[in-house]
Amino acid sequence: MLKKLCMFLLLANISFCLYAAQLIILNTTDLHGRVNSRHGGILQVACLIGQQKKLYPADSILLIDCGDTIQGTFSSALFQGALMIKSLNYLKYDAWVIGNHEFDYPLAVVKKCMQEFSGSSLAANLKNPYLAKEHSSWKIFNKNGIKVAVIGLTRPGLPKTISYNAALKGIMPDIRAQKPDVIILAQHYGMYGSGFSIYKFMSEYPEIDLVLGGHSHIKKPGQKIGANTWYFQSAKHANGLGKIIIDYDKKQKKIIKINSEIISVTPKTPVDEKLLALLKPELESAKKLSRQKVATIIFKNTENIDSSILEQRIIGQMMLKQVSADVAVCNDYLSNYKLSGKVNITLQKLYYWSSYENTICTLTLDKDTYRKIIAEQNKSRKRNYLTIISYADKKLFKGKKKIVAAFNSYIISGAGGRLPFLRSIAKNKKYIFKNTNIIVRNGLKQYLQNKVFIVSNTNGKITIEEK
């Protein structure tokens, strides 16, 4: 009896080995332009990817990035995402999901990056006609004899996007018709959002086997979110590589198990020397330009004031001058950094003062509407998040029924859903929305260029004067 049982188990094991196959998914998200930094970068992640490629057959690996890839550092902004696209292409990424911060750049830049990416750009819920030919909703990949459908979704709520449900309802019939063995949803979004829960969403699409998350910058090394669905979210800022192993039985046409982990970048992780050589000309140029002096600012009695307050005061003053506004409304997080004495302002410092590609926008407002906008700003404050207001004249409505108010494009678009009233006002033609298309950082450079300014704090009142 024991002999027969052993024989049965042996035959079963041989049968399983004949039909078992592995799918290896390597995943990154929210790289935010990090080529090389103190806590990681694509140069070190590239080394981890190279190590993993040596462990498995080449045709079993699927490499996916979940977005917010081309924005976030001085060098990435300088070359408008080209460094990261070069890196993705060098590493032979199969798919790139478009993130919300890709759209910090003008659409022409996003389009160019999509065109130059050698893999498949994915965003099923993006319905922008200008970008329609540059991306797909989903893609079939054949890896190690396994037919894999990969769906891409960008962050919901962006201009010219549709809801996640609407996007999937539109494409799932076509995906089902292809009869894939594995379905992966790669989304630039986390497990939860405004009116969104990944658990509820996946209950409507139980055939999705794996969800790759992003956007929220939260590590999730792997967990079940339904009877058949696994959720995974890799590390942010290129400080780790996601690895998911799917064991698949090709005879029974089903997944046996899913295992996943985040492989961390450590100080001992080497860089990929070939990728470094490929990017070296741009990196050297960026390093040189980062040190370029723009202006000198002398800070007086500012030792006890957070630098972000001073920076946003200077930005606000610039916005008033650039667009002849009556008031400029700026927002920033406290930095726990101080500015004092004589400070040389470099191009890199300007980048960190305004690291997004936001433009200067204006609205023409009556007193009641302006007050409601400021009330919403104050109500929506997060911890350590400030609203900094600069006035051309504090008596805003003296002798005026309407004023011109300046904001950056992120704030005026609703600040990721936090400022719905301001966003509704910007959409109302009555308030004469204008986008100057002047990038805040560029306006700041022009305002400060080759000048010396004195920023003083006198009894809590901050003044900015050109010397």
C-alpha cells in the first residue's frame, strides 16, 4: 500500500513539474526622477533588476512601472523626463503606467516620453485625444508559455479621465475574449481614495489575479484582497524593487500560488555601470547647471522662521509682479530648515523651492468669492501645511469690486481634490480663468536673475526689497 502511495505521489510530482511554470513580475512605482540619491535610485534598482534576470529565464520576466516616473528631481526636470525614459528602455521595461505627476509637464512633453518609451504605455481611463495614439488600455504578453493581460490605470480625477469602473467595463469583454491565463491590473493609485476601496473594486472584477499599486507611497509587500486577488505595492523613490512570483499550472489553467517581496536598495547595492555610462553626459551637465548662481538674497532676523514661509513669500511677490495681481495665494509644507544671512541662490535651490512644473494662473474675483476661497484653504489644511498670502495692497477691495488673484496651476485645479470650491470657480467663465503658462520656477528665476534682495523680519512682518 505504501509503495503504491509513493508511486502515486511520484507520478503526481512529475506531472506537476511537466505543467508547472513561473511568471516573475518585477515592479517599480513612484520613482519620481530618482537617478541616484542618498536613499536609492534607478542606477541601483537597475543592478537589482540585473541580478534577478540572472536567476530566471528571460522569457519568464515581466517588468512593469506604475507611474510618477519622470518628475521629481532637478536632473529629471532639466531634461524633461528623458533620463528616466532612457533608463526604462535600457532595462527593457514591458509596460509603463502613466502617473499623475507625468502631467506636471506640458502634454507635448508627456507625448514625447510616451513615444520614446520602447515598451507599452498604459492608461485605460485616460481619454485625452492628443495622447490617444501614444498609449493603450491593456496589452497581452506571452511569458514562459503563460498568456498575461496587463491593464493600466492612471490616477482617477485627472482632466480627461473616466472612472475606473467605466474604464474596466469598456475593456473587460475584449480581455475575456482573449482568454488570458493571468490578468494583472497595474494602477497608479493605492488601496484607498476618495470614495474608493480596492476591496470593493475587486469584488466586481474577481478574475483579476494581481493588482500592482502606486501613488500613495505606501509599501505593501503582498496581501490577499479577495478570494483570488493579490495586492502588491512597491517602494517609492527607487529605494526598492518589487518582486512577485506566480506559480502557474498550465494543464489545469490555474494559479497555484503567489509570493511577493520588496528587495530593498541598501548602501551596499552597487550601481549599474552601463546605465551610468549611458546617462553620464546628462548627469554631468545637470551637476554643473545645478551650481549656477541666479541671485543673492540676504536674510535678516529670519533664524526662527521656517524656510518654506520665506520661500513662498518670495514666490508670492514674484507672482504679483509677473501677472500684475492684487494678491497671490501660495501653499507649502513646513521644511524644518532655516534661511539666514547671505545666501547664494542656485538653479538647484530654485528647483527645491518649486519642484513641480506648476504654472501661474489667475482669477478675477469679487470679495465674497475670494473670502470663500481663503476659508476653504484654511479648512483643508493638513498638518504642517500652510497657506501663504502675499498682497500688493492689504486693502484689497478698497475702491474695487473685483481683484486679480494669482495661484499655481495645482492649487487652482483643486489640489488633488482638497479644494473643490476653488476648482469650480476656475471652471466658471464668470471669474475669467487665465493660465499664463509661466512655470513658477522659471518666473522665479526671471524675477531674481542677477539681483540682490533683502528679506527682513521685523516684529513678525516679512518684507522683500531689491538692494
